[in-house]
Amino acid sequence: MEPPMREQFGPPHNGGPSAALRNSARRLRYEAGALAEAFEQTGNELDAFLRQELTEHPYTVLLGAAGLGFVFGGGLATRLTRMALGWGGRVAVAVAANRLTTTASP
């Protein structure tokens, strides 16, 4: 949609309060349509991105969806889970550092 021009909606108070109200309603309808169009475009872009990721990296998408389900399901509330994630994160960093030093060595 094109951005609204001042002439399209008329002057702000041409004809009293009822005209101003009609003018505001027209502007609101126009802006709601533009917002709906932006949401639709964003949804289409997100859909295309997710389909591409699912095709190229299916296991990564599956793990991400499982992780989000776990977090949204309240799985991060326990101390044991936090400890396990902390330990897992430290192990992952240690493994990554080991791989980097191994590949960086001549």
C-alpha cells in the first residue's frame, strides 16, 4: 500500500466533529489494511525461511522445536535442569575449544 497523503483523508477538521470522525475512521481503516499487509508479508517470509531450514537442516529444526516445546512447557523451572544445562554448556565449550586448538595447530 502507498503511504497516505494528506489530501486523501481531507483536512483534519473540515465540517465539524462528525467529519473529523469520518476522516479518522478512513485513516484507521487504511492503516489497519497496511498493518495486515505487513503481517502477511512477514508471515510469508517466515514460512519460506522455515521451509528452507527444514529442507537443509532437518535435525537442527527438530532439536530447536523440541527445545522450545520443553522451555514453553515449563521444563526449565527445576534446579536439576538448570544444573544439567550448565554442565552441558561447559562440556560443549570444552569440546569446541579442543576442536579449535586441534584444527588451528599446524
